[in-house]
Amino acid sequence: MDRRAFLFLTVASMLEPQSAAPPAGAPDTPSGPDPQTAAFEAWLRDFTIRAIAAGWSADLVTEQLAGLTVNPKVVDLDTRQPELVKSTGDYVRQSITEERVITGRRKRAEVSQFPDIEARWGVPSEVLTGIWSQESGYGAIQGDLDVIRSLASLASDGRRRDWAETQIFAAFRMIQDGDATRGQMKGSWAGAMGQTQLIPEAFLTTAVDGDGDGKRDIWNSSADALASAANLMSKDGWRRGEAWAREVLISSDFDYSLAEGPRHTPGEWAAMGARRADGLPFADIDKETPCQLILPAGATGPAFLLFPNHFVIRRYNNSTAYALTVGLLADRVAGMGPLTVAWPIEPPLSMDDRAGAQKALLALGFDPGTPDGVIGVNTRQALRAWQKARGRPADGHLTQALSQQLRAEAAPLLAPSAPPPAADGPPAPAGAPPATPSSAILGPATPH
């Protein structure tokens, strides 16, 4: 039998129902598989051929992919734009409770390997404790989804196919090398695993034996999971001995439009009106480090100078709210007090609030990019420009009330044009193209 025939027979046998198959995906319709299931099966056949042709063991590939079905929940979570988005302040406040701080201090004290981990990789134990808390509730909530099925569902959807397929191959390598069994590889919908939620590729490149038992067990060994996270952060550029961020107080004449802008040293920021909130001096190692100022809750909330280590935390999870939570929880675990300026209470922003504000800014001549409901840097820059033009504090922070003001101001520009008066002469023939819609005067949206 030639190799091509063997591959196709392998795929055919792999697709036959298996008694131990994962739960079925979306149901079939009377006319055949639904589109999502059909797309998954087509991807699965193609991927299986490519995997074996690339040199992976046919036995390994068919065993791990046999009977696999799409998980619609995974695809939905990857593509769904949330209707309501809580503010950064709400996220941080709900994540850093006194109970979480007390538990963090206790858990930190229980890990006898922390001194060795800190000495080897330079990441403070309190920062690793903050990550441990956010990723799995100190190991209690690690996710229960089959990692390969989740990654296959993401790959079949196509949006992140290359990334997801790379992770599946990494998962194959873990199984082949004896790092984990398929049953052990449970995790989040995005394929992250263990107490510090590493994706398979990160496991292969950064997981280490932290407790000295000869294994890399990020599921059952806190020391292994925390040492692996420290190794990952060290490779991502963690700067030993430097701060991650510091809260600052803003003077009354401060130029808020400097937020998310050029980086300056702490002394330069102080000269511009942003001084350390607790009144303490900066460590010598931090004094000459350029840092960025952010106002995650606007002019009425706390302000922070972000040092390079903040952005290393962001590489673990690319979210400002996540990184602030990890860092602030770390500070509390290490014995620091709460923030000087409290987080304001803000209602969550709906999709209408977010996309409506973007459409309004675009109509008013302040380009936020595509009105997609994602409040990113482009939207905040456009909002700062609008605020500055209106003589407001240019903090770039969108609130529900500000969205309403923007939409009210832009309403005359966004209202449909009245139909023109009837012209003399015969009516337009049937099938004639409609008149150009009034929205065309706005021009095409710029990519976000």
C-alpha cells in the first residue's frame, strides 16, 4: 500500500465513532451535519493527514484525535463580544478581597521552595502568588475541559488556526515524551493547564521541576507550577529587583492627555505633577527607569506609573486589569496597604455604550477605528482628542454618562437624511439602484 492510500485509510478509521469519544458537539440536522460540525470534520481530516505527513506517529495521531468532536462552547467563548464589560476598578476590587489577601499570605508561606525560586529566576514570591491566585484560585480551579478538544475546536474555527495547531502538536509532544497523560491534560477553554495555566507550547519550553521529584507536574505540585511561571516570566524579560508599578497622586494642573504616552523617569513625572502616593522615595534601581503613566479609571480614580515589569505580567495575560490585579494583590500579600485613591463605582458598559461612543467619535471627526465595541488604545486616543477639544480633562476614560453625551452630540450627524422632494417627470424604472445612503458621507471606517 502506498503512503497516500495509507494516510486516507488512517483518516477514515479515525473518524469512525468511538465508545470513549468526548461528548458530541452541535447536533446534526435532518439534511446532514450542521455547518460548524461539517467544518470541524473537514479540518480534522486535513489536519490528520498533515500531522502524519509531517512525521508524527500515525498511532499517536489517530489515538489522540479518534472520535473528536467540536466543542461549540469553546468557539463561542473565543468569538463572542461580551454584551456587558465591567470597569477595571470593579475587576480589581472584586479580585482583591481581604480574604484573598489573607489566603495569599498563607499560601505563600506554605511554599518552602519560594526562596530558591526567587534566587534562581528573580521573580518575587508575592508576584507569583498573585498570578497563582488569578489563574487558578491557588490551584483550586484549573479547568476541566479536554485540552486537545478545545484546541481542535479553536483550530477548526479558523480565526487562530496556526496558533491552535501549534499547541496541538505541543500537546502531542507532551504525551509522547511522558510529561502528561491525555486524561491529565485538562484546562481552560483556551487550552491553558495547571495551577499557573500554561499552554502546551509554554509547558515544553518553560515548565521545570520545582520540588525536586524529577517530574514537571504543574497540576499537582504548587512548586512546579510556580517555578515554571517564574521561568516563563524571566524569559519574557522580568527585571530582577525592580518595581512593577507605583501609585501616584496627580496635581490639579496635570495634563491628563499624557496618559498612555511617552515614558519618563519617576523624577520627571514628579516635575510634571505626578508624585508617589505613599510619599516614599523610589528605590535607586527604579529612579532612572522610564515608566508610563496610566489612568485606568479616569481622572477621578487611582493613577499609576508602570515599570517594565508590569508589561511582563501583561505578557502572561494581555490585560491591564489582570496585570494591575496581580501586582496590587502582590503588594498586599507583601504587607503594603490599600491604594490611596479608591476605585470609583462605575456601571458596566454595554455594547451600545461602547460601539455607540465609537460611532459618535467617528462622526464628530475623531477617528477611533472600526466601531467594534472594543475600547482599545485608538478609541482612548480619539476620546482624549475630543475631550481636549471640548476643554475637558483628557483622561481618555469612557463611562456610561460620557457615551450618552457623545451620542447626543453626534445625533444630528448620524440621523438619516429626510427623503428628497418628489421630482417632476416619470418614476424611476423598476429595479433601478437606490439613492446613495446618507451614511456614505462619513466615508469608510479606518481599521481599529
